Amino acid sequence: MTACYKALLSRIEERLDAIGDSEVLQDVMADLSAPRLSLEALCHMHLYAETLPRAEDCPLTPAQRHLHFLWDAFDKLPICLIVPFAIPFRRLIAKRLFGACGSAFTAEENLRFNFGPLLRVGAGVFVNRNVFLDTKGGVTLGDGVAIAEDVRVFTHNHGEASHIERTYAPVVVGDYAKVYSGAVLLPGVTVGAQAIVAAGALVTHDVPDNMVVAGRPATVLRERRTEGRSGAELDHIWLF
């Protein structure tokens, strides 16, 4: 990373400690070369998550609201395409917004979620582009987890007789599991440690540890071919 981007990240990191202040948010947006929004607009912003029923149970603080706004706004700016800046920037936000965020978290463009504090990620987690995590019921990604492009994770259901009746159930993806492109995880499922969810799978039930599942609905195909390796030995390293 060039010195200018290091300096920019350092300046932004210092400001994030006071990000609940709308003037500080305005300064950070200026650092990112974003179109200028008035202080009045920033002071009265209302995020989509805050329109959801779950918002009554998980109200956002001013700092969380501004961090979430920065997360979504960043991916609409040209600077988001500069990978050596973008990935560390997202880490700065995640460590302050998520319920937990381990070291070396890597998120590509257009990761969307509704309640950051209900998202917990371990160390070495990688999330590729265009992923949606419905965190209303809680989502946990263990150490070394990989989520590929266009994955969808849902943690809530609507009643059939009344759409306003909702139920919530957490989704957990265990350590060193991989969820491949276009897969869908439904509310309440646990993907076991070191399991693999094949591309396009629809996961409606728990996935056992070390198993490969595929299909709609997903069923167990076989055991993962680990060649005796486990954990960090599986080399879940996505970007160099």
C-alpha cells in the first residue's frame, strides 16, 4: 500500500472513535472523496434496518448508524476499487460495528447485512462479492470461514396467515467451513466445522462437520477430502 493510502487510513481510523458526531461523519466522507451531504441530511438520516420490526429490539446508536452508512456508501465510491485500501477500510468499520470481528477479516464489494451488531465473525474470515447476510436472527461465521459470491443467508420467516408475524433463528457457519457461490442458508441451520456447501445448494437442515452437501434441498454427498489436514492446515487463504 502506498504511503498516501496508509496516511488516509490512519486519519480515518482516528476519526472513527468519534463517528457518532455527524460532523465527523461528514469529514470521513470528504476523505473518501464522496459527494458532500449536508449536516442536516446526516443528522436526520434513517437507515433501512431502522424501518424493520427488529429495530425495536436492536436500536442503533448514532455511532452504529453512521458506521453502517459508511459501510454501504463506501461500495458506491470509486475508491472502493482500490483493494489495498478497501479491505483494511472495511476492517476498521467491522471491528466497530459487528458484534465481534476477528483478525484478518476480508470482505469484498457489496457485502450487505441489516444489523451489524448481530453479526459475529472469527479470525481469517473471507466474504466475496454480492453476499447478503440477514442478521436479524443472528449470524456467526467461525474462524477461517469462506463465503463465496452471491451467497444468501436468512434468519427469519414470515407467517403464512399473517405476514407481520415473524420468527427468528440464528445461522452458524463453523470453523473452516466453505459456502460456495449462490448457496442459500435458511433460518436456524448450522453448517458444521470444515464442511463444504456446494454452489447453488439450498441448506434447510444442519450440515455435519467435515461433510460436503449439495442440491436443493441440500443432502450429504460425501466426507470432505482433507488428506488428514484440519484447521489452519487447510490453507483457507483467499487473497495474497
